[in-house]
Amino acid sequence: MTIRNLDALFAPSSVAFIGASPEPGSVGRIVASNLVGSGVQGDVWLVNPRHSAIDGVPCHASVAALPGVPDLAVVATPPRTVPGVIADLARHGTRAAVVITAGLDRDLRTRMLEAARPACLRVLGPNCIGLILPRLGLSASFAHTMPLKGDLAFLSQSGALVTAVIDWAQGRGIGFSKVVSMGEMADVDFGDTLDFLAGDPESRAILLYVEQVTNAAKFMSAARRAARAKPVIV
């Protein structure tokens, strides 16, 4: 297992969103609004070659046109474009990406991972609702609300359960350190994330909703390590 570059995923100082859109109700619009309106500290850049600005926020034509190197990228572009976007990000120096896009077949997933591998660019997803870091004020997701700040890390393979748990917790005053929609776990999986969170001082306990374990040996090793440091509930 490896936690290499997961700090860029969980503590980014700059974020780029590739696939921003002005279309009301679209994933590109919701994610852009969440990123720009969440009050996150640091740079937030939008990328869409067909628009110069969205809601008054400038749009850049490409990853190469960004004014800096984002620690974290969020990708919500058509499936066939994802490997190329990841390759551009890897060349640009980005260290982590959340791929919200669904519908990547085996060939596209393989090409995406091959594009990321030379730069050790870590990929969360694909087919996820994103990543929320309430303590940083960062919602790199299309969740409808920002959870309360707290010390519970919540990881889920079900995007629908993420939104349901956020709603349930908000009415009960329960806050989160990290909310992670794991998606299809093409790269970053439960083992990697547990290993990182075992040493995370912001997370007092870890809650997981698991539908499938992709690497049982790695998962059990990471779960045992994390459980020696804090409660782990699966």
C-alpha cells in the first residue's frame, strides 16, 4: 500500500476543476459553484475552453494554460477525454485528481492509470460524487450541502449514501473531518485511505461503507493499523 501524494488529495493548497459548465443543474455547474462558493483558502481555477468565465470566475482554456500547478484536480469531462486530461495534469505536475466522470470502460480506465503512473498522480474514482474537506472549507463534489466540521472521517462506495449521511448528521450536530466518495477505486482504495487516516490527527474515528474490497490483504493490513490508533467502523 502507499500513501504517496495523498497529502495533495486531503490537504491541497490549490484546486483546478476541469469540466466546469455554466449549464444550470449540470454536474459541471454544481461542482464549480461548490468549489468557488465554499470559502476554501487557496487558489481555485476553472477549465473549459468554450467559456471565458462562469459566474464571473475566469475560465482557462486548458490545463497547460493554468497560472500555476494545482495540487488537486477535479475532472468531470466526457469518459473518452479523461485519459488525456490525466496525462495533461501529470505533465503539468499535479499530484492528485478526483475523477467524477462515470462510464469509463476497462480500456479507458487502463489508459487513465497509465497516464497517471509516470508522475505518481493519485486518482480517486472514477464514478464518484467527489471529496469534501469541511475543515478546509473545500467541497470538490456535487453534494448539495457542506457538512459540519468535526472529527469523523467517512468513506463510502455509495454516493447516494454520502448525501444521505450528510443530511442525517447535519440535523444531529455531527461533523466530519473528511467525506470521501470512493467510486470505482481504480487507484486510491480503502487500504490506501485507511493507511493515511491512521496517522491523521484531524480524524478521531473512521466510518466506512463498503460494497466491495478490491485488495483484501491490503485492506486488512491497513484496517488493523488504523484500528490500533482509533475506532474503525465498517
